[in-house]
Amino acid sequence: MSLPTLHPAFHEIAKRVNNWGRWGADDEIGTLNLITDEVVRRAAAGVRSGRRVPLALPLEQDGVQTGMIPGRVNPLHVMVQINQEIFGPGTVACSDDAVTLGLQAATHWDALTHVSHSGMLYNGRPAGTITPHGGAAFGGIDKPRHIVSRGVLLDVARARGVGRLDGGHAVTPEDLDAAEELAGTRVRAGDIVLVRTGQIQVYLAGDKHGYGYPSPGLSVHTPEWFHAREVAAVANDTLTFEIFPPEIEDLWLPVHALDLVEMGMLQGQNWNLEELSTACGEEGRYSFLLSAMPEPFVGGTGTPVAPVALL
């Protein structure tokens, strides 16, 4: 499983969080298996005020992407017909449009096939099962047909007494503990955890390059925290999800590999958690019903998502 180019610390953590075979050899959704009917019933029963908070960035051509990642383009939106009377003069006129975009361009989920390491994907599948024309034959974003569960906002920035963590801050398990204490609820099996760093403020202020680099994000030690709590999925308000540049020199995207490949846990980036932070502070609670349905792109290694928190 290992390659000599990966740091030994990575492989030690990987052994402790690995979920391969936990839900069977054919499993393609990983920790989303933890979202049971009972988990959803409890989450729905927790809705009190009915306040709805959208968490997605707009899908626009002047979006998050700067060209740093080849092919990951911001949405290119075109009109293909405008007020066209397609059934003849005087009939109802139609307007249609089309869009080209990177599936990870804005607010999105990473599928379990988004990264590989040592030639392997989640559950021991070969990375070669991703092909140019078919995409992901196994574990594509079309496999989790619904993602609805209890969401918990772990507002690390607020817990640490700042509006935004600085670019060199690696969010540690101790940070997650502090945010959980602020939230007044314990993260439990099947929860979707949203980690707020405040970094998206940089993008909202117009600095796309500063948003991406340097960036606070999750430490390589956080997957063990999520594994112990049996978290179903994790998302945050940064471009890279994990701290960037990495905390271990030359170990790039280790949290991606631990979450997606080893644990089989979906992760999301570019979620706007600012309004949610305000709402949770005003209502005095940090848990809610979260709907974050994936767009079912067959074979996709990611998908845009428009999540909504219901308090």
C-alpha cells in the first residue's frame, strides 16, 4: 500500500483510520453508511425555528478558481436560445442556457475517487478504475444518492476568539474540542461536521489569490478525531480543505488521502459558513438539519452542491 515518497507519519495515521471492508467489499459510499434512518429522524426532530441558511457560493464566471488547478474552470454560462418561439410564431417563447464548469469549481463535495495514493482508491480499488471517458467506475459522486443528516458547526475561529484564523493555522483536534465545547453539543455518529475558519472572508472581500494561499485548514491529525466520533462527512470554508502549505514538508494533500481514500469520508470545500456562524450565535445552538444533496453526475469525482442548514 505504501510508497516511499509518502511520510511515515501518514502511513501510521492511515492504519488507525482505515475503513476498508468495514461495510463490505462492494461498498462505495464509506462513512455515509453511518447516516441511518434513526439519525435522520433525530436530526429532523431538532428543527425548531425553521430558519433556513444557505451555505453555497454563487456559481459565476468570476468565481473562486484562479487557474492554479488545470481544467478546474469557473462556470462558463451561455444562452442557447432567448425568447425563441420554437413551435411557431405567436406560441410560448422559451429561453434556455448551458454551462461548462469544473465540478469542484465552487461549493462542492469531493467524491471518494477525487484523490488516490499508492495507486489505490477507497476500499482497496485500483486508481486505474478511473478512465478518461467513463470517469470513476467505482465510488463516483452518483453513488451517494442523498446526503441529509444532523449538521454541527464547529466554529473554530469563534472558539479561539478571532474572526478568522491566520493562514498558518492548522486546525487540530484540540481546536475541534474547543469548538465542540462552544457548540454545547457532542458530535455523534452520522453527523456532518462543518468547520469554520473564517478564511472565506478573504474571497468575499475580493482577494481570490489570498483566499487560496496561505490558508488555514485541517491538520493531518484531525482524521483520527473524525474517525473516533464516526463522522459521516466534513466540509469547511477554505479552498484547499487542509492547511496550505502543508504542515509536514513535501507531504501534499495528506488529509484528502486520509479522509477520502483511507476512511471513505466525503469532504467539502468553499462552503460559506459566515451567515451560519451568525445564526448559530444568535440562536444559541450549533446543530441543525443539513441538506447537502449531490448532483448525480455518473462517474464524477466531485459535484457542485447548494447546502442548506435548517435550524
